[in-house]
Amino acid sequence: MTDRGWTLWARCRGMDTTTFFPQKEDGRLAAARAEAAARSICRSCPVVAECRDTALQAGETHGIWGGMTYAERRAFARARKLGRVLSA
Ligand code: SF4
């Protein structure tokens, strides 16, 4: 079982999770706004690395986790594997 104790310090704790799961069906502009809002919240989150790594370990393909989209998380994981990430 994964230790989820870090979620106690999540900046998004108690917030509406739909912000972190932008839906293309809502329209590109609305999805882009939701994504920007989520990223803004994540920027000041003290557990951003734990969140990102949990999503990567779980193979989470949807939503903003650790301030990143799925594609960004995958790129981050590839870069980290190649030793191109200085701090993880
Ligand atoms: S990084 Fe973003 S999505 Fe993850 S716990 Fe923090 S605020 Fe929530």
C-alpha cells in the first residue's frame, strides 16, 4: 500500500477536484482555464514532488498532478531516467 500521508499537506486538500481534471468536452478554453488554475495552485504546494511521483507510480493518465499534465509527467520521468533532471 502506498503511503498517502503527504496528502495531509496538499494545497488542493478539500478543493473541487474538477479543477485538476480539465475536460475537453467543456471546450478548449474552459479546459485551458481549469488547467491554468490547477497549475497555479500546484505551484505553491509543499508536496508537489510526492504528488507527481504518486501519479507516475500509479500510471495516472488523467488530470494535473504535481503541476503537470500526463504528457509532462511522462517527459519528466524519461528525463529523470536519463539523468537529465537535477532535482526530483
Ligand atoms: S501538487 Fe497540485 S494536485 Fe498535487 S497535491 Fe499539490 S496542489 Fe494538489
